[in-house]
Amino acid sequence: MIPPIADRFVAGESPAEALDHVRQLNGQHVKAIVNLLGEHYDDRSSVRADAAAYRALVGDISKSGLDACLSVKPSQLGLDLGEDVFREELAAVVDAAADHDVFVWIDMEDHTTTDATLDAFEALAREYGDDDQYRVGVCVQANLRRTRDDVERLADVPGKVRFVKGAYDEPAAVAYQQSARVDQEYKSLLEYVFERYDGGIGVGSHDPAMIDHAIALHDEHGTDFEIQMLMGVRETAQFDLAESYPVYQYVPFGDRWKSYFYRRMTERKENLRFGLRAILGR
């Protein structure tokens, strides 16, 4: 059982608990990106178990009629065991999701996984998607020096692209180190895609300046986009924005919640203050 201090950021340990949270979100016009917590598996049995859980989850989402999609991590689906394992397991999840009309996001991990992740995304997007119906999406990170080239490459791929600033501690040789430089690159990437993409843009940020910039670009170009934020972070803003724009909340669940929770607690001062108040009963 997840303690009250952690359930702000994690929807529960079971699929049923996660879907209950999604139902509440949908009631406030927010959609969901559901993620089963798990990453960096070094044994095939764990990979197979999570892949099977995702295939079952798409059926649950379809039957429930909820407005939700999936998000999977490459290392969760076997990338650490080999690119062939990852491609096989991911294809099976996407195939099941397509049968149930459920969208699948592929998360991006550290820079060493970028090529394998983008290659898998492009292959599946071209196999399952078309200009009228996207089936898969991928995340790109503004802090990586290579991302502008990647975004240009993906311009004609029939899938969605989520833009985040980047949370991994990457070396200076491959990533911008200053937050102001990352912000500059994030805005520049948004300007590029709102002008040149046909849609399918995910703005994955809690930064009001980045969200306002995306809204201004949408107003200028009319390009479809969606705003994506984490469970437990700026939720009032999520509900307010959902009155006017498509908003998705990233909803993690599962029994591997501790490391995720500790990461959320330490990444923002507001989260740490929340945790201390809960511990002290204030």
C-alpha cells in the first residue's frame, strides 16, 4: 500500500487504482498518460511481465471508455538486454494498443538510448500510423545538442513528439549545461515545430513561460498541440488549462513506486516542503 505522503505523485499499485485516478481526471477534463513504473531490467522475465501488463492495460482502458493512453520506457521493455529485445517487446505492446485504439508514448532515457529509441519509434509510426491517425509518440529533450537534428528528421513521421527540457545528468559534450540555454533551446524547438509540423506536438513542461510560449505559437499558427504535466505537480494549473486546451497528466502506478517518489520529492523545493509538512503533520 502506498502511504499518503506518496499518493500525491503515484496513483496506486494496481491498474484498477490507476484507472480510478484517471476517471477522476477525466471528470475535470484532463486526460491521462498511464505508466507502469519500472526501468533498467537486466532479466527477460521482468521485461516480459511488464510488457504483458501493458497489453492487459490497453484492454482495460478500452473497456472502461476512459480518455487515457500509455507511456513506456525503453529500458523497461528490454533495451538494456539488446535493441532486438526492445523492438520485439515494444512492437507487441503497440500492436495490442492499436487493436484497442489506445495511443502509446515511448519515453526517452539518457543520451545513450536516443538512437535506438528514435529508430524504434519511426519504424512503428510508419507501420501503424498515417496522417489522419497517430498511434505512437516519442519524447525528445531540449538539453541535448543533437535534438534539433532529430526534430527535423521526425518532421514527416506520422507520430507525436513530446518536448521536455531533460532530466538526466548528461555530459557537456552532448548536452547544454546552463538552464537559461536549455530554456532558449526549448523555445526555439517549439517555434520550429509549430511552424513546420502538422500537429502532434506535446508540450511536456510545468514552466509557465514555456506553456505560455506554446499557447502563443498555437494562436499564431493554429497547430494542434497538447500540454503534459506530472501527477501531483501544479494540478490546479492543469485543471485551469484544461478548460481551454488539451491537457494530459502523467499517471504512474505500480509496486516500484519508491524510487520514483523520492525523485519527485527531491527535484523541486515545493515537493520537498509538501513532504516535510506531511511527515510533521502540519
